[in-house]
Amino acid sequence: MLLLGAGVYFTFRCGFVQLRLLPEALRVTSERPKQDGAVSSFGALMVSTASRVGTGNIVGVSTAICMGGSGAVFWMWLISLIGGATGFAESVLAQVYRRRDGRGGLFGGPACYIEAVSGSRAPAVLFCLCLILTYGLGFNMLSSYNLQSSFSGYGFYRADITPAIIGAALALVCLFCLLGGEGQIVKISETLVPLMALTYLCTALIVVLRNIHILPGALAEIFRCAFDARAIFSGFAGSCVMYGVRRGLFSNEAGVGSAPNAAASAQVSHPVKQGLVQTLSVLIDSALCTATALMCLCSGVSPSPALAGMPYVQTAAEMSFGAAGPVFITAAMVLFAFTSLLGNFFYIDNCLTYILRRRPPRLLSESARLIACILSFLGCVSPMELVWNVADALMGAMCLLNLPALLALSGEVRRCLDDYLRQRRAGMDPEFDGWKSVKKAKAEPRP
């Protein structure tokens, strides 16, 4: 309820910024940092997208349709739309309150502005601990489990040994990537995320075009089910509304407080630039969820609870591509899970920096990376019910710490946006020099 309410509030507070300034968001994404080696807007966008875009974009959407009906897709779209405004607000504040890490880099996120609002480090440190446990333990293990389970439909899969083999291979690959440090994570994300997103979108588009005659009926079914009062209110907890809302909220993560950790590291001249860029991450996540939904609904395969999860998506792909379809979906699951693991660790590293007030020593950082890889292995060979429930509760705690601080600083978000627009109207490349520049009634164009 808090996530939903915050999304609606910031959508109106910022004048539908996620739609109104979409062309501007696309423009600033291509800007490069002035300092060599600094994290670019695009790099930070890809890291946050790597964490947002995961196995839930395939399995979660399929489950929502099979269990809640086609109307869940509409509510997923609505949540993604308003979530862009919350993502904008928290990324702007992450930029405003970010700090130097002692090595020439930048770090920040909800912990910094939570401390500013509360006047104490205690709730900020608590937020960091919740994030480390949620993403380092819960979601990393869950992504690993989903990755190995995507192979369960193949003949070579043996429940007693295959998960361990996949887990060992995953742990070694993750260790190789993570030991390269933060810069390595950004570079891998910049390469893999656009590649996998475009490939998946193109594949879904091919399925839709091959079954274009089904598309009008599928879209009509989405809107019909979305507003079917009997289907909604006869069992609200399992209705299309609740499945769509949960899929949208937990997929785009807007308001949870994860993405601002990546947004704070970007080197930009004005906080609003990175806020606009981060709204694109929510849209990318929504586009991939939509791709899964339309690929399934246009395949001719009727959704049912028995097909919830991977079976529905793999069956839909098989109808269009034959035996190659399920293989492609498995490959997509592997890439989505792998990039989620890398993006999650970027957030963990950022929170450790806040707790220690500086970048973690090399021994601690490499030990944390090794533990993350061991957890990736354990995730492949462990039952997930307990881990998922614990991560769910900790993610809720993150929201309860992040959202009050966001709402308390909503005036600063609005003033920052007004300052940016004022400088743009004056023909300048907006720059942020602290609140003294924002509080000026008028600004003369800089020479």
C-alpha cells in the first residue's frame, strides 16, 4: 500500500515526469562523464536494470497470468507507470546526498538521505543491513535456484547431482566477474544487459507477429479481465489486480531503495539527469514483462494454474520455434539470473561503504565476494521457501525505512526538478551547486 501510494503521490507531485520528460531522459542517457574512469549515466542505468531485470520477468509474469488471469498484465502496466515517478525521486535524492568514498569515487543511496532526515545513523545502518541480507542472501540464492530449475525439463537433469554441477559452474563464473571489482560489474552489465534485453524483445516480437491474428483478442482479454468486477472481488487476494500489483511492484523495485545505490555512483552535472535516466530502467523492466505476457498470450496456449511459471513460457515458445523455443527461454533465464547476481552485489558493496564510512578494505571486499559466490552455489541446491519468505519480509523493512524519508524530502525533489527545467529553458546545460542555486528565484545564463 505504501509503495502504491508513494507512486501516485510522486507522479502528481512531479507532474508526470516519467512521461513528460521521456525524450529528455533518452537524451541525457548518452552523456559521458567528464572524469575518466567515472561511472556514466548509462553504466549506472545498466547496473540497476541488471538487478531489476531477473527471472521474475519470465517466471513471475507467467505465474501472474496463469493464477490471476490476463487482466494482471494491465495492473502490471499501471504500477510500472506510476513506479517511474518514485524511481525518479529516490535517484534524485541519491545524487543530492551522495558522498566521496576516499578513492575518488562516489557512493550513496537511501542510507545517506535517511540519515539526513532522521539525524541518526542507526536507521540508515539498519536499512543497509536489510539490503545486504535481502539481496546478498535472499535474492542471490533465489536467482540461483531459478537458474538451475530452468534445466529441470531436460532429459539430462538429475535432481541429485545436476543442481550441484550448475551451482559450481555459476559460482566460478561469478567469482571471476566479481573479483574485478565495481568497474568490472559495470562493464559486464553495460554489455550483457542491452544484448539480452534486445534479444528477448525481438524474440517476443517474432512470436507476436507470427500470431498477429491473435493479438487483438489477447489485448481485449487483458482489458476485459482487468475490470471484471466479479473476478476481482470474489477472491481479491488471488485476483488479477493483486497479481498485477505485486508483479509490478516487486519487478521494478521503485521505492524499495535498491536502484538509488547505483544511481548515486553516476557522474552527472545535475541530480535530475540521473533521476530521469533511472525512470528508463523501470520502463525497460516493464517492456520485458510485457514481452513475456504478449509472447504467452499470442502463442495460442491457454493459461492455467497447471502451467504457472516456466512451463507456460516454454510451451508458448515451443509453439512458435519448435524444440529451439524452450532452449532459448532457458538461455534467457540464465542471463537474467546472472546479471541479477552481479547487480545485487553492486548494491551490497555500496552499503558496506556506507557502514564503514569508506570503501571496504581489499580483504573484506574479496571475502564478501567469495561469500556471495558460495551463496550462489547454495541457492542451486537448497529449497527456496524459507529464503523467499525471509527476503520478502526484509524487502518490506527496506520499504518502511525508505519511503518515509522519500516523502519527507519530496519538496527537495520538486525544487531540484524546477531548477533543472529553469536552466534548460535558459538554454544551459544544467548544473547543481547545492541548494543555494536551487533556491534562487531566477538564474542568469552562465557565460
